[in-house]
Amino acid sequence: MGDFQSILGEPNLTEGKTAYLVIPQLDVDIDSLNDSGYDTPEDNLPEDYVELDSTTGKYVIANTGDIDGDRKVDKNDFDDGIDDGLGNKGQFVPMTLRLSENAREAGAEDGDVKLHFSIAGSAAFADWKLVLTVPARMDAFSDVLGTMPLADAASPVGPNSHSGTGDDSTPDVYVWDVKDFWRVPIYVRPNSIGAKPIKWELKRPDGTVFDAAEVDILAVLDLDTDSDNTGTVDRSVAEDEKENVNGGGVGQVGKRIFVNRDDDNQNGKPDVYDSADEFKTKSDNDFAQIKFDAAIDLRDFKGYRLYLIASHGLNIWADAKKTEITADKNDKMAGFGVKDVNDYPPPGASPATDQTHDVYIWWIGPNSTFSEKTFYVEGTDVGRQAVRWQLRAPDGYTILVEDMVEINVEEIVWPSNETDAAATDNPSNWASQNSANWNGFELADGWSISKCLCEIINGDDSDIRTHYPRAKTDTMLGGTPEDIYTAPMGENHGQHPAISTETYENGFVMNVTFEFDGPEYMEAWERYVYSAGNNRESASFFRNSGVYVYDHYEVQIFDTDALLKTLDAADFTTYYVDVDGASRGIRGDVDSGDVWLYHELNQDQTPKYWDRPEPVNSCITGIPYKQGNYTTLAQLRTAAERINATGSNTMIIDVTPDDPDLLEAGITLDVTLNGFGMPSIVLTSKTGNGLYDDVADKFIHLQSHWGSGVKFTSATITPKAPPT
């Protein structure tokens, strides 16, 4: 009799009556045939057979979505539950746990709840335990909305004890005293892909297992990206926790990337406009890698479809060189199709934003498989974007399961004036904030930044570079320059700057470090050089940039050392640049305060000077553009000695405005270049060409124009206090 002698007592054979032996057994049921959706499972023999096979089970989606759009991942949505108001309340799997029929007749009750049996108050089961083991990366709740974790539920629903970390790293174990177990509904949901066995055990008072029952739940679709922004896609719990939650803390905005409007391949235009042909030798570093798969036997889903959808504002590519996605013949799909993919509007189009979702479709055939895929997501428009991975019915509309990752596309901001770059879990850390809130410089389209957003928020230092020369490949562009925009940039070289994100109307002290980068004289074409009928070139296209104070007063940065090489050239074989499509030696002279360059002689062997000279005082670093009494070759030589043409330079700019409310009224400017103090100067009128004609703003601009070749490695700005 064993255990049941204590339950039934000693047999009395003199009674002359039939004795009933009650042997309790557990039967746990779930919709293992996947034909009841999320309705209460039935107790039937076919499902019982399926439940014995650990490779099959109930198919559900990993519960990492945001069904009600409240910007909380559903598995963590405890405060108000999951309900979008349209009847969608999350994909919870109901289970039914039953005692054997004779045990129920002996005192148990039955009902319509998802999991229950009742033997409360029965002395026969004193000190027996009912144990539920929920595997790692799966949650258990006492209500269908998922607002009450099972461990927190009050008695008699809640367990008598619970063990587990609750952080998806270990299984959770719930224990009830059998005598107290009373009509307990339990709802479970997986948080990652793969088979998850749920186990019930009925244990004797000594802890040994009397009976056990087990079912498998299989999450079938999984889409992952580097949602915790560590730099790698490791398909971890930490990524699942944050892959589609738009919050305010570190990693709580999904994967973060810069909008792809910088110039990683150095061809002089924003990468968003580039094709795969323009990335043959260099990858783009601003993409978000995504990995996805389907953990089901697709042969069971013939006629169904797999959808990969990127919201407008995203493009998806097969690799980081912008290769188009095509069908993988090894998957043996019945078909593959695309819709509205990678259709970002060309430069100058209106509206200048992507208006459609990009859709990739795989039709499942009788022998289809789907191996893990890795694709790359490009951000084309700033804002909260998403990639969705769906299994749809043959009608192409009914979504059976879905997983989603959020991609947060942010402005390209160089956080030069921020400190403590390493991101932490402290929400006040600047790196955890959207880049639009950073203190630094926002880059115009076509600038280059050396690090991607993920590298910056994890502590890497970055630098920025002015625009590269425009592409001029004869075969690709017909031998003409390609503008960064559809319209020429014009003579106003301040039209495409990097602009400080903070204002400095009360004055400031700026410590900026920079290097000259690339060829000393950028390859020039047509309207920038001497050519037949267009004699307009000057010395202005040696490497140069500038710091625009309030977009009104330019402090120059100029490679005077390179300029001197032309002025000291003894003939046309000493110093070469590309002029009008050919490599030509150039020479130059200083006369009457101007620099005159030429690359050929007149018939009388006199220099054939380029039509437009450049003033000496526009070729010196550290002075306001075309300001000061600088007119001679000797002064250019002195200026060249103060700069480092092949290494780092440090310039300190001290600005005090005459009137913070009227910045056009003038400033007092003091500049120190590599330790040498320039003469203090008072400016009362505009110098240089900024964004605006006559109106000053409160910002600091870093100048860029075609082929200016200057790299900024740091820019620390200390604002001055308002005048008393």
C-alpha cells in the first residue's frame, strides 16, 4: 500500500464492502497540436502523444513586443497590463492541470479555470507538495494580462514559496502545499526562441517525486540586434530585455545608430545617397546588424509566408557595403519578393524622407528551411524606427506570430564638449541620452566622423573631418564634379558647417585641436581652376577651414606651409596639383599684399597668373579672415613656422562680445596658436561667409567647403558668465 495506507487507513476486510483505492496522478494539458490558438486546451489523446515529444509543443512568439504601444516591453508591462484596446492582450499560453478522475471523485473539484484542482482541507495530503518549475527566459503570471507575477500573487493563488532570480538567468520554482492548493490559474509566456519545458511534480512529504507531468512551449520566431548597445549581437537576455523599449535610460531605446548622412567612403557626399558600387573597397560603419531565424520545421507551414519589414526611415542590406538582399537558394523557398525596398529619395527631392516601409517576403514551400540570417539596417531618417519579423497565413494578411526590434536613429553629433564618455546605467550620463541632447557639434550632411554612435557611447574618442573632394570618376560621373547637394555649394563656404549644440552669447573660451588631412592641394576641376574661358581660381583651395564665431566672425585655419611650397618652387616640376583634369606644376608670387598662382607662362615668358589673387591675410591660421596688416612673403614664412602641417595644432580662442543682445555690434578676440599669442583685435563688422548675410547667431560654427582637408580632434568650450 505504501503511501496510500496512510491516506486510506488500515483495510477492514470484515466490512464486506468494496474498498476504493485512490491513486492521484497529474495530467497537464496545453494546445500541443496548435489548433486552439490561445483558448483553454482540451484533454485528448492526440495532444497527450505530442506532449511526450520534446521536439514539438505549443508554438508562440517570444513575448518581447509592445502590443499596446506604451513603450514598455510586454514581458515587463506590469503596471497596467497588455491591452491595446482592440482585443489584443498578449500571447499567453493557458495550461490545464488535472488530477486523475478518481482523485477528483475522492474530494477534488473541477471547473473552467486554466489550471486548477481542489483538495483543500484534505488531511490525506498533509505535507505533500505541488512543485512548478518554469525554465529560464519564461515568465509565469496569475492573470491573463500579465500584471501579476505568479510569485507575487496572494494566497491561495500564490505559491507558499518561490525560488529563482527573476532575471531570466535561472529557472523559477514555485511550491504549494497541496492541502492549500485551490483553483490556481497560471499563464506562461516565453521571452526567447526555442523549446521551453514546463514541469509539474507532486512530491511526498519526504521530498521524493510521486508523479510528474511536463509540456513544451516553443517560441518560433526571433529577431535580435545589439539592443543593449555593447557593439555585438550576442542574442542575450540583456538584448531581449531592451530590444523594443523606448525609455529614458541606458539601452532603453533599442539599438542606437546615427542617421547615415556622414561620408564613410570619403567620396564627398552623404552615404545615404551612395550605392553598392561606391562601397566596393570600404564598409559603412553606421549600420545596425540584425540576426533572425525561425525555430520551426517549415515543412509544416507550406503556403505560409515569412515577412521582414523595415519602417520608413530604414533601409536593410545584405552586408555593410549596401549589397541588395536576394533569395538564398539553400533555403529552398517557394518564392521571394520585395516591395518598396531601399527607395530613399534622391538629393533635392520633396519630400526628402522615406515614405514607405521596406518589405521582404519568403514563400514557404514543401521542403523549405530557414537558417539564421544576418542583415544590416541603415538609418535614413531621424526618429524611432522598427524592424518586424512575421509568420503570416497563406492569405498574406493574418499575422500568426511576430517579433520586433527597435532602431533609434539619431542626429550626427560630435560630443566634443562632453566628459565621462563611458555609458553606464546612470540615466544622467550624457552618453545615455539621445545625441540631440549632447553638448558638442551637430554635423552638416557630408562631414565625416571617425566613430559610430555605439563606439562613442561606450567611451571611444572620435574626431570629425570637413568634406572630402567631390567624386570625379570619369566613368561614373561623366568627368564632371558631383555636388554634395544637387545645387552647387556656391562661393559661400560657410553654408555646410558643424554647429555647436549650445549657445555662447556671453562669450567663451574655446580650446580646439586640429590637423591638416589629405592632399595639400585638393584636386580641382573646372570652375575652381584656371581653364579656357573660366579663369577664376585662387590660392583658397589649399587645406583650410575656420571657426565662425556667431556665424559672423571667422578665425582662419590655413595650411600656409603648403602654400609656401608653391611660392618657393623654382620651376613647374617642383610642386604638382591636379588642374583642369591634368597634373600640373604650379608656382606663385606675392605682390602688393596678394598671392598670385600660375601653372603656365605667357608667350613673353611672364607668369600667366590665375585670374583671382588671394590676400596674404586670408592665408594665415589664427587671425580673422582678411583682417590685420599682413602683406608680405616674410609674414607668410613666419605664419608657417607657427603651425604643424603634419601633426596636431592647438588654438585657444577667447571671445568677449560688446553686447550679448546685439552680437553684430562687435567682439574682442584673443587667439593663441600653439603657444604663440596673436595680437588682440576688436572686430566690428562681419568677416568671412557664414550662413547668414548680416545677422549673427549665438552659436559656434566649424567651416567646411569642398576639399578643405581639416580634421578636428577636440573642441572644449567654456562659456563666460553674463556681464554684471
